[in-house]
Amino acid sequence: MVNANSDGCLESPSGFLNMMENREASGSEPLRIRAHHLLCMQGFQGLGYSEEFTKNMALITDKLLNDSTFLLEIVTEADSICQHCPHLVGDRCDQEHPSRKISSMDLQVLKNLKIKSGTLISSREALSLTKNLHPRVVKKICGDCLWRDNCLYYQEKCPL
């Protein structure tokens, strides 16, 4: 749940907004985003694994889609979105969708965007790169994703 404090600043139990404010104040700390989440954010429709996860995903997605200068560090492990997933155990996904499959999606995104894990990139550049992915590539990366039927990005890239 997002609340306003006595100063009128937004707060959240996740600490995400405070972390964003800290990054913006210093201008140096990038937000860690899994490579495949670059695709997920473009098709996100407010659905998720839990209420806390969905709110966190919505906050991050809104920030990245609306602030083209936001600095990202592209990673292949648990990121700022995963931190509020009920399936996160330690730093691994404990869902029926095995960590191996998710890691494979991350690696395919990195390969097709021609970047490496740890790359620092603006949200504008990252989203621009993903928008240029060929539908065949998107289908290969996202074809087995359990969210694909609800994902606007997948539906746009891979119509029936």
C-alpha cells in the first residue's frame, strides 16, 4: 500500500519509493532490472503473483515508462521487481516455472539486445531496444510464459 507521510511524500512498505528517491537525489544508483522484465513491463496490465508484487511492479513500470532518463542495471538474477514476489526464496524463483527457464529468458533477451549482464542503460534506450525485437524472437523468448495471454507486448508482437 502506498501512503503519504507528513511531508506529503509517498511511502510504501516495500521501500521502493524511498529507494527511487535516493537514486534520484544522488543521480548515481541504477535500478536493477532482470533482462526479461524489460519485455514484461511493456505489456503489464496490473496482474501479478500477489497484491504486493503487483503494486511494486506497477510502481516500477510507471517510473520506467514515464522517465526516459531513469538509469537501469540489466541483470540476470533477482531484481527490484522480484523482491516482492511470493515465489522468491533467497535469490531464486521457487515457482513451478523453474529458475532455469527464467534465466534462459534473461539470457535470450541479453543476446538479442546485444548487451551483457551488468550493462548500465537509460530506460529510454532499453525500451527502444526491446521495441525493435522481431516477433519471431519475442515468440521464442516469451512463448512459454504463463503471462503471455495477458501481455499487451506479446499480443502486439505475436498476434494469433
